[in-house]
Amino acid sequence: MDKKAFLADMAEILEVTNAELSDALELNNDNWHSFAVVATIAAINEHFGITVPADTLIKCSNIGELINLIEANIK
Amino acid sequence: MERIYSRIKAIRTFLPEKKLTNSELTEQFPDADINKIVNKTGISLRSISSDVECSSDLGVKAAEKLLTENICSPTDIDFLLFCTQSPDYFLPTTACLIQERLQLPTSCGALDFNLGCSGFIYGLSLAKGLIEINAASNVLLITAETYSKYIHPQDKSVKTIFSDGAAATLITSINDDSITDPIGDFIFGTDGKGAKNLIVPAGGMRLPKSKETKSESTDSSGNIRSKENLYMDGGEIFNFTLNTIPSAVNQLLTRSNLDINDIDYFIFHQANKFMLEALRKNLKIPTEKFCINMEGYGNTVSSSIPMAMEIALNQGTIFEGSRVMLVGFGVGYSWAATIVTI
């Protein structure tokens, strides 16, 4: 599980710096649009080799929830 | 007895004259970051059929190039396969109209089949079947779509991607036991669970057009559409593709007794750059062996593979003897793949 590389991709997708990306970083209407969700699906597939349903992904309200969702799907 | 083989003899394509540019999209959607979208999709120009241009018109124009360039004559064609999801009429069969327009013989078989982005591969399999049971010698496979007629003018989720267009592919029989089968094994797949994720809900018999189906709504991204318009859940389509296509590619390689390194070039349905890049990375295919070429064309649905093939042939990327994997996937869900030797 290449979490570091995944988080670097997430920073790029959400247009924040690596330092700004924390578990508390909010996913909202401004940054969590359809392209960001699709790009996240691609990043999850690339780094963890799994796919996560788009409708579940879109419900994540912060990065911590997103990480938990990925970890639950890996198990 | 010599075995009959089938091969792709020629491909010609046609795009409507009217274009939709990125600057027009920027004007229409001032609040959206069109450049960002374009950067992801890799599409900068789309072709749009005029009000009087139907899929048969686009298909006929592509097929006429095969005739005027003397690649074949109308009398050579003994079967016409027409793939569309935007037919001229509910009935009659659009292929029957095209038979008359191209002056194909009345002894020619003709049928329509309704598939989207997997349609070209299914068409090749049908043509190969017809030829190899000796029911036809020259099959004209026409793929043509006018999806723009389904798209709401204010729905950027599909307007930025899809393009109208047509391809005419001539598949002929050859009797030569010394060759590798020019159209090899196929794998197919279907999962109707995905039907709702790429759909025009109204206008058929299940939900006829009515005042209610014309009612428009706005989604969370600000796109407007009614039930009579094309709807695509991009995220779900993307997930389906990532879940299905890499294993389909591996299944085909196993069935063909080939390794991924034995394939000279990969032409997948040219959906958009972003999706193709994700698939390429997943399958670890080198960039130089993987076709991404829809910038000036957009996603032409069932014609995207033959269009990319025609360009690759003209540019010399693929040539006689090249082993090319073709993979189609999308609406249905439906998918199919094959390996052709040029």
C-alpha cells in the first residue's frame, strides 16, 4: 500500500500542498467535484489496485474518511 | 480443404463538418474551468451533425469513400452490418435505407445492431462469422452515431466528450492457409447492471416521450438535462472500466496463447485520455504501444476504434504484419476484445 504516493496524488487532485493535506481536510462542493472523484478512483486503482464505488466515494466529507474507506475496501 | 479466413481490407471514416471548439464551450459555460476539463479528457474538438444529418448520412459518406476510391464496388458487397444507437427511424432498419443509398445489390443481407463503444468489435465478430461459414465474402461494417442529438446543450458532462461520426470497414474473405488468422480470437462481456449509468431514459417504449419527460433538472455540478437526454455517470463508468477491462485483456491474451509483449499496438475505445491513461498504467503497457488519439475527434462511440486504426495505418504506426489488440467497452455495460493482424 503506497499511501505516501497516493496522498501526493490527492494533494494534486485537490489543488493543495502536501503540507496542507491532513485527515481533517474537508471535501466539499468546491473541491470534491465529479472530476476530482474520477481522478481519485484512478489514483486509488493505481496505488492500491482496488476500485471504490463512486457513490460511496462522493459521500466522504474529509480525507480521514476517504482513507478509512480505502482501508476497509482493501480488507 | 482450404480454410476461409476474414481480414479487414480497408477503413474509411467521416466526420460532420460542424465543429464544437473549446473556446465555444468556454463561452457557453463561463463558470466551468473548460481548460481543466479539456486537459483531463484530451479532447479539443468535437464534430456535430447538422439538424438534417442522421447516422445513415454519416455512414453513407464514409462508405462512399470505399467506393469512389475503387477499394470495392457496390456489387461486391454481400452483407451490410450497421451499428448505431441513434437510428434514423424506429423502423425500418437503417441498414435497409443504406443498402438503397449505396446501391448495394438486393441480394445483400442487411441488419442493424444496437451497441455503443463495444460495437465495432462485435461487428467484426459478426462479419468474421458470416464470412467463415461461407454466407458472405465482402461484409461492409458501418458504425455511425449522432449522440449530439441526445445531449442537452447545457450538459457539459457529456457535451465536452462525445462527437458524431462514422466509419466504414470492409471485411473480406481470403483462402490462404499460409497466413496467421488476420482476425483472431474474441472475448465478449455483458453486465446489464450498468444500464442505468449510461442511458437515454425516455423516448422508447418503456418510457415514451411526454410533457413529464421533457421536464429539465439540474445536477450537483450544474448540468441540465431531461429524461430525453443522454445521461452518463462518469464515476461508475470509470469504475466499471477499471474493474473489467484489464482482466478482459488478460483473458484474451490467455485464449490467444500470447503474452502482452507479443502485441505490437493496442487500440482501445478512445473514450477520453484520462480513462485510457488509467487503463494503460493498470496494464503496464508502454506509452509508445498504446493509442491515445482523440484530441481532434472526441469520443465517437462505436467509430472510435476504426478511426484510430485508420490514422495509425496512415501514419505507419501499424503496418502489414502488425499484431494489434482492439478493445471496446461502454454502454450496456458491454465489452469485447480481439487481436487483428494487419
